[in-house]
Amino acid sequence: MLKSKILGDYEGDKMVLTCARCQHEFSHDISNLILVVGKEATLHAARTRAVCRRCNTRGDNTYRIVPKSK
Ligand SMILES: [Zn+2]
């Protein structure tokens, strides 16, 4: 089992999600996710809550973390 990564470790970065159903790509600022679910929430927990804006599928997606560009 992988060690759980928490949002607090990635504050300032972006979570880019790709919907498994329709391949729509969308992103959230991790700072904003922290406001909603808190710093202690895991990346996995945030991913499973993410809703695709195109097909409304919740939690069926893959994600990657993109460091905020300076
Ligand atoms: Zn979708």
C-alpha cells in the first residue's frame, strides 16, 4: 500500500484530472481543494470527490500533480 499523500504537501500546485469516461481533462488548484476538504485530506480522497464537468461522472478518473508555474 502506498503511503497516503495529503493535500497539505502540495499546496500551491495543481491537480490535473482526466475523466476515465470521456477523457475530459480538468484541473483544480490544490489551495482551493484545501479550502473545501482540508489539508489533511489525501490526494486520493480529493480525486474520488472530483466531478467531470462534461459528463458529470464522479470519482472515475486519473490524476497527476503539476507544480504551479512561476
Ligand atoms: Zn467525463
